[in-house]
Amino acid sequence: MAQYDLTNQLSEYMDLHLVFPLLEFLSTRRIYDESSLTESKYQLLQNTNMVDFTIDVFRSLHPGEDAPAALGEKREDVVRQLNYLQQQSSQVIEIFSKQDVTDVAEKNRDSQELWNYLGENYNFQREQLEDVFHYGKFMYDVGNYAIASSHLDIYRNIAPADSKFYSSAQWGKLASEILQQNWDQAMDELERLKDNIMAAVHLTQSEVLIQRAWLVHWGLFVYFNHPQGRDKLID
């Protein structure tokens, strides 16, 4: 069955974190030797901040051996970055937990209205919003997809569509829902991202084609797991 495996071709259009579910699927199908799949997983993890997971996989490959010292150093660095970004974004999260901000956000779909309210009442600055994005992205990098999803959602719902990190926040939000297997939310994000790609005036034709290609491949997770996914795929 290995000759029918399309993992290599699919992974070219996937975020690194989305490749791990593909490897888990291959493991259940027993197409390849388990140790080779584990080694592939370990090599992929080198490019993430999921250090504890990396150490666990190393130990499964090398029972009884100590994890490389570089991983311990990397873990310390990740913890330092995490604490810093958490502190930087904490004030914004506190603001968004306030009832008046929640009410304004629910009543106004226009991000500019919410932005104006935050500026007038909380002296909210663009740099603070970017702190939220960076923390959300970092949480995604360490594999905490639930927190990543909530912070990227905050950024996306306030930032103008032409903001520097807006597109990354959209893709990160979709990936976070896929990796949590929240298929209803993932389908909503998929449809929203599709509409935004088609409506984006700042993208070249080539960039639109590239993003649509990525969207089709990421969407496979959603279409084949959501109860109405196959019907939407046909549509």
C-alpha cells in the first residue's frame, strides 16, 4: 500500500503541525516500520517549540539514554519566551475579559468600532494587539492549540484585514481548530478564510492561487471529518 501513500505530496502544502496527524494515521495503518515513522516525527519536531514532546519521542527511540543537552537548553529558552510573551499580552487579555468590551464586540461586527472604543476607554495601542498575536502564535508553536485559538481570534477580530499578521492569524486559527478536532469551528474557519482569500484585493493572482492550493489541502482534514463535510466538498 505504500505506493499509494500521498503523505509526501500533501505535506508540501501543510503547516508542519498538520503533518503530525498524517504520521499518526500512517502508524495506525501499519504501512511503514513504526521506528521509521517515529524517527520522522522526531526530525519534524526539531523545527518546533514542542520540546517536551520532542524529548518523549527521543526517549522512545533511545530507551535509557539521556535526551541531548541541546533540548534542555532549548526548553529553558522556550520557557523564558513564554513567560515574557504571557506578561506582555496579559493586560490585553484582562481588557477583553471586561463586560463592557465583550458587549461592544458582540454588538459591532465592524472591527473599527471596537478599535475606537478600546482607544477611547483603555488607551489601546496597536503594539498591544500585536503582543496578543505573538503570544497566540507562540502557544501554537508549543502545541497549546486551545490558547492559540483564543488569542489569534482576539487579534483577528480587531485588526484591520490589511494588518501585517492578519493572514497568519487566520491560518493559525484554522489550524488550531483542526488540531483540536473542533470540526464545526474548523468548517466555519475554512469558509471564512475561503471568502477572505477571494475578496482580498492586496493579493496578486499568483498569491491567490497559492493560498487556494493550501486551503484545499488543509480543508481535507475538515471535509473528511465534519458530518456534512463531503457534501460541502462537492459544493
